[in-house]
Amino acid sequence: MRRVKLSFAGLEIEFRDRDRALKQVEELAERGTYPVYVVYGPEGCGKTALLRQAKDMLENEFGYHVVYVNPIAEKIDEILQFTPSVKDIAKEVLSLFPSPYSMIVDVAITIASRVMKRFSRPRVAVLMDDIFQAVGVDKAEIYVKTLLNLIEYPPASYEKIVVLVTSSEGITRERIGRHRWATFRILWNMPKKGFEELYNAIPVEKPSFEDVWRWTGGNPSMLAKLIEANWGRNLLLEEMVKIRRLDVLVKNLSDEELALLKQVVEDPDALFERLREEASQNLLNKLIELNMVIEIWDRDPYFWIDEPPPEKDLELGIGRYVAWQTPMHREAVKRALEQVA
Ligand SMILES: Nc1ncnc2c1ncn2[C@@H]1O[C@H](COP(=O)(O)OP(=O)(O)OP(=O)(O)O)[C@@H](O)[C@H]1O
Ligand SMILES: [Mg+2]
């Protein structure tokens, strides 16, 4: 299988590892998705990278007409991408919208509909990267419903359809999980072996792999940030505290929530064990909304894209029911606690 090239900390790196995820993409390509698949996971765990690789596989190995959008991509040519077969339709649709890039999700859905009408029983894939940040979480539900309509009530018949949506927004699951419109899968940070492969492929001077693993928990974006900060882990943590206003979070906690947060930096399951208490529920919601922790609702590999994280690994901040997105997220909260206390 061909592996796509990705940009990583100013370098060009080939897509690594994620073997189980790629097998899962193949299975989806063979049978299509129903309902919409929402892939949710820690910030920077590799959702965009996986969608890029999936796009390549779907179009080159499985003959899909693919439309991919990433409304928050930095470069304009990365906001909308499509298979060459779709070029004319995309041009047509782009010209229908007065400012297409501000409505790129609608543009992509319109392109997919026209592909169904224009080709005879085509294979169509719609890959939506991080659209909820762009359309607003309040509109997330309606867009997922629109995508489900495309599957259930297509404007013309298709052979197969694959609809994948990614999100790193903590409240996605709460908003969308209550409907039958989507099924959720979590993509975790990279497993140790795969992450080591990525680490070895980076031609820069670096601390030992074990240290990097302990700091990042296999999160490729955190690795890139550390490289860009020349391994200045302290500065990166300070920045996380400031940008995410973790000091403000800590200052505004009730005494009960504060005491609980101190336990949570040691063991995130402390939140779950006391979930019947209001303070615990409030704190969990705040930490989810700030994209600091993720609630793990099932360990069955069925609910995961790629490998689930270890059952419980307190060094990495992973509990049975709740996990810090990365050890750096936990460290940043620890810092904020130290600064405010
Ligand atoms: N399997 C992989 N092999 C090689 N590089 C990867 C892999 N996964 C991710 N990366 C690289 O790591 C960085 C972070 O990954 P990516 O942007 O895909 O994460 P993300 O989950 O989409 O992040 P965000 O939550 O910010 O959207 C990128 O530079 C990406 O190219
Ligand atoms: Mg992304």
C-alpha cells in the first residue's frame, strides 16, 4: 500500500504505522459506512493524517470519487481536495456559491450529490475533517443529519458511500451521540511501537525515546511541538497554561472541585468514581470542554479506530474510564495548580 507524504515539524514524513486503522479503512471501503462515522480523538493524535491516507486509498485502490474538506486548513488548496474525476463538478459547484470557502461543507455535500447524478452508480466518499470547529458545534447535529440524508436518501443511486467526519471537540459526543445519525469511533494517540517508528524517522537530535514517550504519550503533534520548541518542554507547558487559561480555570473552581482536580492529576478515574457528585460531574464537563481529558466509554476494540490505549497507565495519565489527552495536558494542569495554590 502506498503511504502518503505528510508535513511534520517542517519536514516531509511518510504516513507511519496505524496498521489496524488502515485495515478498518479497507473494510469500510468494501462495505461503505452506515450511518455517518465520526472519528473523535485527542487533539493532534493524527486524525487529519489518517483522513489523508484514507483519501489516497479510497481513490487509488477502491475507485472512489472522493471529496475531502478541512475548513480550518492553513493553506487554501488544502481546504477542498477531490479526485481528478470530480474536477469539473467541483468547478461548477464552486461557482454556484458567492463565497464558497465560507460554506465549504455545503459545497462538498453538493459536489457529492452531483457525483451521484453524473456518474452511473458511483462509489462516493465524503471526508470531513474537523468541520465542527468551522460550522460551530451548535450546527454539528444538522450537518451530520444532512450527511446521513445523503446516505439514506441519495439524489441518485450509488454503488457505495463512505462518510467519515473527524472531530476533536470534546462536546461532539454529547451533541451527536444522542442521535442514531452517527456512530462514534475513537482514534487514540499512536501506539508505542508505531510512535517509535515515527520518532526514528525524524532526522533531528532528540532526547531518548523513553523520555519522549513519557512526555507525549504517542501524540504526534506534541512531538512536533517539542521539536519546534527545541525540546523546551517547560516553555511549551507555560504556553499551554496561558493559551488555555488553565490558571483561570483553577482559580474559578469550588473548594471541592479543586480538591478533586488534585486527585485527577494523579488518577483521572477519580472523576468517574465520584460521578454521582455534582462537583465531579462539573469538573469532568469542564475538562472535556477544554479538550484536556477524554471519557473512555468502552474498551472493546470495535469502538476504536486503530489500537485502543493501554487499559490503565497512570504514568501516561490514562485511566480505565477517563484519560488525559496527553501527559503534557496533565502536566499543564499540574503547573496551573502549583501557580494558583
Ligand atoms: N501516522 C502518522 N505518520 C506520520 N506522521 C503523522 C501520523 N499521524 C500524524 N502525523 C503528523 O503529526 C502531526 C499531527 O497530526 P494531525 O494533524 O493529523 O493530527 P489531528 O488529530 O488532525 O490534529 P488536530 O486535532 O489539531 O486536528 C501532523 O504533522 C501529521 O502530519
Ligand atoms: Mg486535524
